[in-house]
Amino acid sequence: MAVVEDALRRRSFAPADALELHRQSRAWLEGELAKAFAGPTVVVTHHAPHPNSVESRFRADPVTPAFVSDLSLLIERWQPHLWIHGHTHTGSGGYQPDLVIEV
């Protein structure tokens, strides 16, 4: 089990910790996407950025949100040219090419 050390104690990694890390990572990514850049924008992440990156049989699985986020609003706002991600271990079979490309 992962352990988190904060200013007061050592404790187990909790869902709230994962959510906070997600928020921090998302804020960083938004900041990077907001920077002016000449050329195509390519995003590379370990976790999938959209539920359509997962085979439909896994979309309702309670474990899926542990490795797939719904970053639809971020994708629509910044419109990266290419988004490469891993972690699904299967083909999605139903991604939206204008939003996410899984390689």
C-alpha cells in the first residue's frame, strides 16, 4: 500500500490524495496548453483522457476511473492535434478521432 507523508503524520494513500494529484496535474497541463506554441500540439499521458478511450464493456466498471479521466472540456477548449495515452491495455474500438487518438 502506498504511504503519504504529510506535515503531521505518515498515512495510507487515500482517494482524496489521488483527486488532489489529479487536480494538480490537470492545472499543470492546462497551464502548458495555454502557452503560445508554433506548431501542432501533442499531449502524451499515461492515463486515458476520455471514457471513449476504453472498450465499452469497461466504461461502467468501478475501477475504470482509476486510470481514465473525462477531460472532454480540456480537450474541447485546447484542441490538441494529437493525444497519445496508455494504460487501457486494450483497444478502445470507439474513440472520437476529433477528440482523442489512442496509439
